[in-house]
Amino acid sequence: MPIIKSSFNRIKSIINRNPEITFLLFTILFLLISTQAYNGIKNEKKSNFYEILNNSFFKKTTNYYLNNLNPKYININHKISSGETLGQILSRYEIPEKEIINIKKSINQKKNINNLKTGLIIDIIIDKSENKIINFTFPISKTKKINLIRNSTKNNFTSREVIKNLKKEIILKEGKILESLYKSAVKLDIKPNVIIEFARIYGFEVDFQRDIRKNDSYQIVYEIFQDEEKKIHETGEIIFANLIMRGQENRLYYYDVKNFEGHYDLSGKSIQKALMKSPINGARLSSSFGMRKHPILGYNKMHKGTDFAAPKGTPIMASGNGVIVKAKWCGGGGNCIKIKHNSTYSTVYAHLSAFARGIKSGRRIKQGEIIGYVGSTGLSTGPHLHYEVIENGRKIDSQKLKLPSGKILKNKNRKLFEIKRIKTDVLISELIQKQYK
């Protein structure tokens, strides 16, 4: 007992002499005990929490509510790409074949679904729970759409046409070519599709790479469709075009009578020919038809075509209407396309980097339609198009080919054309006066 008392007195003496250290020790001890107690409670709660999560009833309830939080309907806005079919588009979004047939049948009553316009938007609303389309909007043009709404009781679609209220205006654009037609037209805010159509119209007689000179000029009168806020949604026909080369005018007027639609010169002769002069715009003639030293084989060889040098990916057009008889690898010609235009003429396009979407043997093609892109496949030293024209089975020089105009307006059509031409000239005068007011 005296020993315990003596020890207690010693501890008491130490505490009295060092109160700060004593307080620190007691604080540390308290924290250790508190932490231990907290961890014990936390582990117990955690164990109980995991038991709740592993409870089968809790799992079923949670899954039910999570599944119902996912949207029942999904909205799809699909932009149509070149060569796509409606069936391909719907299959991409896992629409059942039966549903695709139902959609096609409903649209076919209003519009030919084989003519999908590149760049327009298809709107689809799908019920995920049943994998069915409940709303489908198909664009005919930028101003008109077909809207299909599912009838839930009969499980079919009711259709209606939706027409956007756009105002048609006719505008005049005039420009001078300092570098290229395209650059000049873009600066005037002319839409790319109008520029391409202008080049296509003159492409039967003019090579825009070799025939155009600096300071040549042009006029285009064409239709636009705009909303109340003056935003242009669509462009229409080029009703007048004039390409002035070295001071000489080449005036063309659009004539819209059935079976004679197209652009005609002052004498009523159609600008359209069986084949375009060049199937590619903005290209340089790098090798002409005739004998030459082959750049890879190294010996003199007859070059039975015309080479156009252009950057890889430059679009290539079909130089005339026809049927594709070949679209595949052609050995030294790389990727190539052959088109039969009629009983007399065929054309070949070689060294392509790629075919345009939907291009295959047996497909009917229109003049000016993009069929592929410049490349350097096969025996080639650089990106270019090798172009051949075949006449009655014999390869000829495409640059010396002289083809007659397709149509000449006569009798009643000639009189109607003259009336339309005069009205167009009056309209052009009014548009020019309006610009300078």
C-alpha cells in the first residue's frame, strides 16, 4: 500500500510539473479510443448496407425503377448520304424488316422512295419497348415532307403532306473570273449546287481549266426559296446563264416544256450533247491522246486516253447518260468504271481512289452525276484521271470529238421559246435596274 501511494504521488508530481504534456497525452488517448469506437460502428453499418444491396427484393425493385427511367422513345435525325437507300437507313437503326416494308408501302403512295435527295433529313421516332416506328418524316424537298403517324389500333400509318411556306424569288448574280469560277462565285454568296449546275451546263462545250481566261465574266439568273426571315432553304432552276469568254457572249435560256426541258442558245439549239467535253472540273490536262513514253514501264506506248491531273478526292462526273458495265479493279488501271452510253459510245474512268456510293455494274447513270473520285491506284505516278472515249469499239481522242447538239426547237416549240426568251431578257433588265437603285 505505501508503494502504491508513493507511485501515485510521483505521477501526481510529474503531472503538476508538466501540465501541457499531460494534456496532450490525454488528448491522444481520447482520440484513439473515439476513432476505434467510430470505426466499429461504421463497419457494422457498412455490413448492414451490403446486406440490403444483396437482398433480392431490393435488387428487383431497383432494376424496375432504373429500367423505367430510360427513355421509352428515341428521336433520330438522319442526314441522307449519296447512294443511300431507305432500307439501308432503317436497317442501320435495327428496324425489323416487316416494319421497313410497312413504311415503304405507306410512302410509295405519295412519292417514289428510290429518289432520296442527298443532304436532306429523315426524322424518326422509335418506341424502344416494342421496336416500332411511331412517327416518320420523309423529305421530298426542302419545302415539302411526308409525315407518317402510327395508328395504334390498326397498326398502320396515316400520312399527310407538310408544306413549308417559302417564297420564290429570282435573283441575278454577275461576276468576273480572276482565279477560278468557283472562287469567284463563292465570294458572291452563290450556293455551291448552283455553281456546279452552271459548270455542268457549259461543260458540254467549255473546259473550265483550259478555256477560261483571267477577266472572263458570267451572269446567272436563278430561283431561290426563302422564309419570312429571308433565309434561303432551297434553290431552283438556272433560268438564264451567260458565260463571256474573251468578250464573246454565250447566252443560254431555260425552256421548261415537257420532253424539251433544258438550256438552249439564241437559235433554239440545246447545249446538251451526248458526251461532256471533260468529266472533271478544275483539272490540268497532263497527258494527251497519242504515242508517249510510259512513265512507269519506261518504253514508248500508245496512250489511248486523256489524263487529267487533279488533287486526290476531286469528284469525277459521268460524261453522259448510260449504264455502268464495269466498276471494279482493272489491273494497271486501278479502280475503274466503264459506262455504255448508247450503241456507239462508251467511256472509261481509271485510277480512281474510290467509287461514289451506290456505283456498281448494271446501274443506270445520269450525265453529270458523280461516279467516283480522283486517285492514283494501279500503274500511276500521281493522282489523276485517265479518261477514254470508245466509238464503235475503237478508242478515240476525247478532246477532238465533235458531237452534235441533242435537240433543236422547231415550229410551235420554237415560237414558245422565243416568247420565253424575250420575257427573260425583260426580267434581266429589271433585275439589273433593281441592283443599281
